[in-house]
Amino acid sequence: MKNIKLTALKIVLLVFAAEFLIMLTLDHAALPHFWGTSLDSATIAIAVLFLLRYHNKAIACEKSRFSGFAAQMPDSVVMVGLDGKITYVNPAFEKATGRTQADTVGESPDIFRSGKHPESFFQDLRQTIESGKTWRGQITSKKKDGALYTEDAVIFPVLDESGRLAEFIGIWKDITDKLLAEEKILKHLQTGKVLNKILKLQMENRPLAEILQRTLAEILSVEQFSAEAKGAILLADEKTNTLKIGASAGLGAAFIKTCGEVVTGSCLCGRVMAGGKPLFKAHVDGDHEMSYEGMTDHGHYIIPIISGARTYGVLNIYITPGHVRSETDISFLSAIADILAGIIHRKKMNEYLSFLRDLHVRAAGTQDSKASLKLLVTNICEIADWPIGEVWLPDMDKPCLYRVSAYHTAAQGIEAFAAQSSNFRFKKGEGLPGRVWESKKTAWVPDVTKDANFPRKNIALACGIKAAVAIPIIVGGEVEAVINFLTVREGAEDEEFVNFLMATADQMSMILSQNLLSEQLVQAQKMDTVGKLAGGIAHDFNNILGAILGYTDFLIKDLKNMPQQVADALEVKKAAERAAALTKQLLTFSRKKTAVQRNVNLNDAIKGLLPMLGKITGENINLEFSPREGITLIRIDPTHLEQVIMNLVINAKDAMPEGGTITIKTEETRSADGLPPAGQAAGKCAVFSVSDTGTGMSDEVKKRIFEPFFTTKPMGKGTGMGLSIVYGVIKQNNAQITVDSVLNEGTTFTVYIPAADESEITAAPESPGRGASLKGTETILIAEDDDAFRAVLLRVLKEQGYNALAASTAGEALSLAKEHTGEIQLLLTDMRMPGKTGAELAEELLQSRPDIRLLYMTGYSDADIL
């Protein structure tokens, strides 16, 4: 009995000792730390406490004190009886699961099952604890609200004094956040490696297709995407407004056939392309417009590939059905999309730079400015994937822009827009080209169908045109052309593309400046050569005509009693005079006829010609004059000015056989402001233009209109000298002329004439009176190499009473002068002769006859001849 009491006493002491040690260790301050670090110590302590107490029924009441102790624990405690019913849960359990004592005690632990573990898992757990052993492991359980969480659990049996199972105690710690953190770290490590590999790809000079394929493979190696292991990278094709596959993995031929080309705005990828924001789908739903044979349920992450304001395409990664959206996944894929955008951007920039390097060679090889601009627009559209490119030029009178060429793809809407745009004209400030013409600055329109100043809006609406950009090509401070690009996608300004266009426009301006100078040089050389030829022909022809006219006059005089013969001779004289007039025109074109310049009021000069011009044009043509009042005086030969105006009006009349309107307009400008006259110094100019509404002319005809004898009129309707005379007169008076013409719409000639200096007034030389006597008795020495003309001169002078000596060369003239013993009052000499010139003859003759007077004859007025 004594031994029994002693044993009971020992047990009691051991119980209180264990409790004391536990309470020292698990005071209120240390308790959370203790339970938060390990379940092993807690398990041992609880086991000791309960085992000791259950060995003595006398202290069974201490079980209630354990409940108070368990209430202090930060982790969940659950007690389950042998009948499988829960007998106790602590407050930490209630907080973790959302279940209270009231709705948990008496229930089976099966209410915690999440469905994540098979039945064999729970059978193994029961066998372990029912055999008296402790079970340790991780369990995924379900809270009251259905949410799942993972626990690090210890479940052990409690034995009674006879060693039989009395109860089970489970202690578990919620490690969901810990596992998520660990998983996140692992994902970060894995995705970090993938990002590093993809970053290295952008440093390698590989084809874009290879980079895209390798990038896709790296993405699909990541755990959360490897289950499906399917995906594609689609790139934008702005010409067709579609997305096309740049790389794919795990997707069969059916997918390629159906989804190989996705219209922007349609299906999932198309909407991401249009909207520019990531998209997540856990399953195939109604938004998934496109389907293909064999397609099963799946989810998507679709990420736009964006650089600045430009979307280059989309990244489409397949995920398992029901996948939970993860911002971490989206951030990872967005980072890859950013890297791809940078790679594509650099590839584009390299293409642009290569284009700019080659542009000068390609465009410079085409001397025609219009052809150069057409080539430019075509190449830009092809390299930048824009479906429409246009070239707009101002006409030479500057009233409007007209389209001279256009590039477009074969798409139906694009072709329709391009075709219907050909007849449009834009004044300054009108439409997108007109705005750029006026401002001389690049302009971007995000959506032309919503733009208040877009005259082609209805066509754009019908054809699906959206964004547009236009940029000026400036030469010499003025807009030489406007290039305009349009596309079917709406969007904010693409800074990358605009910068490329501006760089291209700058280079094109230099090329056009060089082309313009080259064209002017070639034309000047050509016209100079033709002028010299015409002048030479005219000089020789004049000698022949002089003989014909002289002998005709002799015949008329000698045959005065023979009326029929006189009439015939008069017809010969008329024909010769017409030939002489033509020769005079040739001399005017070749600038071999001396100009007598005066200060002239342009408006008054034109007004004075209007009555005569009205008779020339006839009743079926409306002649209009629009003068600018107060216009500056000009410096020009008045006769030349009349020739220019008359010939331009006659040319305009002939271009309108069915009638129309001729408009003469005067303006005032500075050569640095308007179209600058080539080779003329900056300064004030008066400008007049002659416009018609006639047949117009082609570019080929425009290139030749100033050539002598070139005409498009029927045989016998024109000599082809009218515009040649205009050209010669203009050049001789330091002026400039330009022409603009559109077939079947009309032509405008614009003439720029330098302003006069009021102090420089040249009086017209006085002509001798018609009644003055031409007879004389002096001796005249003639030096003329043309035999026929020399004979005429000799006869005319002798008939007038002069003593005439005739020589065919300078040497012969010197010999005659030496042999002649009398006085010689005058030397009449041709300037150009075989051997010595007329000037050299005169110089030598003056040495022996210093009192002799000199009279030169020539068909030229060149300074080097005179």
C-alpha cells in the first residue's frame, strides 16, 4: 500500500514538474516563438503532459487546464475521440479555418478534406496513429468558405492508464504562405534564367525568325507553361491589317491553316493587337471566335509586343484549362514581350538606316524628280508596311496640290481609295497634304474618318482607311512635294516612323536639290547649244536672204514696165521677207539680237495689249486679267515683253480649239520666297502668269516645248518657234520662266522678271528719218566674204553714187586700200571672215589711214565678237 502511494506521489510530482518546466518554457511571451519554430518540441511536451495525466484518474480534471494551455498556442489544435468525432478545437484553429467550436465539435475530420489527397493517403494516416505511432506530414485542407490551405501537421495518439488508445491530438501549422513564397522564389529563379537567355539573344546577330522561335521554346520550358507546351508569336502586317505567325510550337497544321492570319480586332489575338493590353482566359469561351479541327479546351495568356506607340505583334501562350490568373505570370511574359519589342525595334531601325544609306544611290540614279519621289514612297511603304503612299506636287502657279503618283497594295479597299483619290486637288491648308504644304511641318492624324479637315473622309469610311501621316519635302525653303501615307489601323503618332520619315525627307530634299541643279544645267547646256546652232544658221541664212532681197529689188526696179514680172518678183520678195522674219526669230531665241531694256510697268504693258489680245483669241475664248495693284517696275526690253505675252496667249488659244478661259495674272514676290528663278540673285521680282483651260501636255512634251521648230500642232499650223522666242527673250532679259501642265486640264506659264532700278533708265536710240537722202560720192571699202551679198552691197552703193571697192577677205581689203591712191572715207566690213576678223582688219587699216571711219556688219551681238 505504501509503495502504491509512493508511486502515485511520484507520478503527481512528475506531472507537476513537467507542467512547471513546460510553463517556464512556454510563458506567454515565448509561446508564439516556440510554436512558430517547430512542432517537435511542442509535440513532446504535450505528449508528456497528457501521458502523465492520463496515468492517474485522480488528476483527470487537469485535462480542462490543458484546454486553457492549448488556447495559448498560435497553431491549430484538434482533439478527436475514438468514435472519430472532434471533441475540441482551439481558437487558433477557429481563426485559421473560419469554423467555431460550436459547428466543429461532434463533426468528423472528413469535413476538412480538400479533394487533393487520395483515399489511400488517409488510410495510411489512420493506420499509423491507430498503431500508437505519431504521423507527420503535409495536408491540404479546406476552410469553411471552401478555400484550400496547406498544413504542416503532427497527429499522435493519447493512451489511458491501461495503455489503450484514449484520444487523438492533431497539431498543425498553416504553411500556405511559406510554400507560395518558396514556389515564387523557385519560379523567379527559373524565369530569371529564361529572361537572361532571351536577353542574350538580343545581343546576337541572328535572323528575327530564329530569335522568335528560340524565345518561344524558352518560355514553354517554364513549369507553369510546360503542361500545354503550346504557343505562338504573331507579328503585325500593316499592309493587310492582320497578324501573321512569326514562330509557333506545339500547334498543328490545323491551327496554322486557321489562325495563320488573324485580322486586327478579331478573335483574342486580334483584340489584344488592337487594344494593346494583356488578356487572360482560363477556358475557351465565346470570345474565342476562331476554332480549328481537333481544338480542345485550353486557356491563354496573350501579351502585346509594344515599343513606344507601336504594337509589333502579340505573344500567345497556351495554359491548362482552369489555370488561375497570376500577375507574376503576366509580369514575366510582359518582360519577354518588352525584350522582343526592343529586338524588333532595333531590327526595324537597322532596316531604316540601311534604307537611308541606299536611298541616295537609288534616287540619285533617277534624274527625274517625280520618278525619284515615286521610288521613295514605294520603298517606304514596303519597308514600313504601310499600304498606301502618295506623292503630291504643287503646280507652278501654286494654287493647289495634285497627285502625281501613288503606291498601294492589292487589297480591295486600298485599291478603291487610291483610285478615287486621283482626281482630288488640295489648296493650302486643305486636307492633310494641304495642311502640310501650308505649315511646312509633318502632321499625323490618328483617324482620318474623325478629322474635320479631311475631304476624302467618305471614301476613307467606305474603304476602311484610318491613320495617316504627311511630310513635306522642302527644297530652297519651299515645299517641293508632300508625301502622304495612309493605313487601315487607327493609332496615336508612331514617333519611330515619323522620325524615319523626317530623316528620309531631309535626304530626299538634298537629292532633289541636286537633281534640280542637274536638270537646270543640262537644260541650259542643251538650249545654249541649240541657240548657238540657230544663231549660226541665222547668220549664214541672212547673207543668202540679203542677196535674194537685193536682187529682187533690182528686178522690180528694172521691170517696172512689166506688171506680171513685177508681181512675180514681189511674191519672191514676200517669201524672202517671211524667211527673214523666221531668221529674226532664230536670232531672238539664240539671244543674238540686242535688247534695249527700260523700266516698264507690267500692269500697264499688259493692259495696253488687251485689245489686240482680245482680237487674237476670238469670241469663243474668255480672256481675263487679274492685276496686282502697285506692282513694282520691271527692267526689260518692252518689245521683248510684248513678244512674250503675245506668244504665250497665242499658245494658250491654240490649246483650246473648242474655247475656254485664258487668265493673265500679275503678282509681286521676292526670289527667296516664291519659286526662285534659277541663277538669279535674291531680290524683288514681278511675276505674271498665263493660264489656260485647254488640253494640257505630257511630261515628255514639257521637256521639249522651248526647242526651236518643236511643235505638236498639225502640219502647216505652226512653226514651233513661238515658245522658243519666249525662252530666248526671257533669258536675254535675266528673267525666268516655268511651266506647269496637266493633261486635259490646262497649262500655266509663269514668268519672273527682276524689279527695275529707278536710276537705270535707258533711252531708246533715235532712228534716222525716213526722208533722209542716202546718196553720196565718198569712197567705201567693202570687206564681205559672201560673194552674193558682197555683189548686192557693191551694186546698191554704186547706184547711190558712192565709189565702192569690194574685197572678200581682210588681206584683199588691205591690198585694195594700199593700191588706192585716193581717200577712203568708210570701211564697211563683216565681223567674221576667213583669216583676219573685221576688227583686226580695222585695227591694221587705221595705222595707214587714221581718219577712216568704221562700220561693222554682223548677225551676232556677242560681247566677244564686238
